[in-house]
Amino acid sequence: MGTSTPLIELRDVTKTYGTGRLAFQALKGVNLRIEQGDFVAIMGPSGSGKSTAMNTLGCLDRPTTGEYLFKGAHVENLSRDERALLRRKYLGFVFQGFHLLPRTSAQENVELPLLYRGEPAAQRHAAARKALAAVGLDGWEHHGPSELSGGQQQRVAIARAIVTEPLVLLADEPTGNLDTQRSNEIMELLWRLNVDRGITVLMVTHEPDMAAYSRRIVRFKDGRMDSDEPNPAPLMPGCQGGAAQPEVR
Ligand code: ADP
């Protein structure tokens, strides 16, 4: 942390859905700085504004008022197309429901973002195989989602999110559909991507056991940030149940 430009900065961001009598303010002035390499768990009750904040951070939606700076550039002034370019270049997304294309192999699912980028087939194949190996799915390239377990499907989704080498991974309840063991495996994977590759991870979760892997916990309440605290002893891979301090880079 320092006075240098943070990777991400929200300045007094508000978001209002609808107009007039039906207007609803989902974010009521959010200030947030995220440094490159951070691992932030976003928590809070249903309806507190977490998804709205993630949609804003993920450049899917624009704030109603306030500023969003990404690498110092003002996102709130960008057009829809410009935001799409920024997403493709810098962001990767992982969802609770995996969102894989059915009847499409793991390999082809992972290649998709590269296809959108117009990368040639040979490069796409090589990058997808590498990403699948990185999530522990060596040898599963030609299996479709219906032949994979939930944990494996989420691994494919993570491979798809990292195949473009993003700066930031935005994960919306990535373990919400998984049992405890699979959830811990997915969290260990996110932890490694954060620590080994320096990918900034922003993750919404309801589960304190999963937030325990993060290095910082931000809590939303009623459209505002209720707390923002470092996690002094994040869980490390292989240490469920006994928190340990990871190596500080
Ligand atoms: P969370 O992710 O914490 O459950 P959300 O950000 O999804 O919270 O929602 C915050 C509030 O904004 C909720 O009251 C929700 O009903 C409202 N909201 C979310 N999206 C829309 C929308 N597209 N139109 C109107 N209201 C919305």
C-alpha cells in the first residue's frame, strides 16, 4: 500500500435503479481502493449492494454518480464498447453457476475469450491447454460440462477466466454451488492464482470459511461499505481449520 495510483478506485460511487417514485439507490456513496495483488472478500446480507458493486467493478455497469478509476483511467466516462474492451483486456469473471457452454468441450469453453480476441487457432489451443493444466485439468480437455463434476466445471470456468492473463479476477460466489471439500479446492486455486501470479481477486461470498482465504474483508450493508478490514491470518492451501500466515510478497 502506498500513495501510488491504486489498481482500482471507487470514489463516492452511487447507483440508482429506476426513476421517480420507483427509484432505488443500491449504492449510496462507496469509496474503495484496491491495490494490485490484493485478495478481497466482499460480504454482506442479500440486497446490500454486493452485486451492484461487482457489476460496477467489472465494468458491466456504470455508476449513477461518482468516479471509477481503473489503472488511473476514468471508467465512468467510457462507452459500452470501450468498457467491453477494458473487460476483455484486464478482467476475468467466475460465477456461482459456472456458465459454461453445454455440449462444448472444456478446451473450447476455455478458448472462447481468445476467439473473441481474434487469436489464431494454434495459439488458442496452446493457451487453453496451459490454462486447463494450471487448474489441474490436464487430460480433461475433450470432456463436456455434463461429464464433469461441479468442482471440475468451476475449474474450467476459472481456466476460461485466466486464459487471457487478466489483472483482476472477479468471482461472484464461486463456491456457492459446491460442497465443502470442492469449495476449499476452488479457494486454494484462487489463493494460488493470487499469490503465485499476482492476480488481484475480488470475490463475493456468504461463507466466512471461504472469506478466510482472502487478505481483506469488505462488508456491505444497505448500499454502503460497513467495514473494510485486513484478514490478519488468511487460510493457506492445506491449512483448513488452522489459519496460518502466508508468505508476504
Ligand atoms: P446483493 O448482491 O448484496 O444481494 P444487489 O446489488 O443485487 O445486492 O441489490 C441491491 C439492491 O438493489 C436490492 O434491493 C435490489 O433489489 C436492487 N436492485 C438490484 N438490481 C436492480 C435492478 N436491475 N433494478 C432495480 N433494482 C435492482
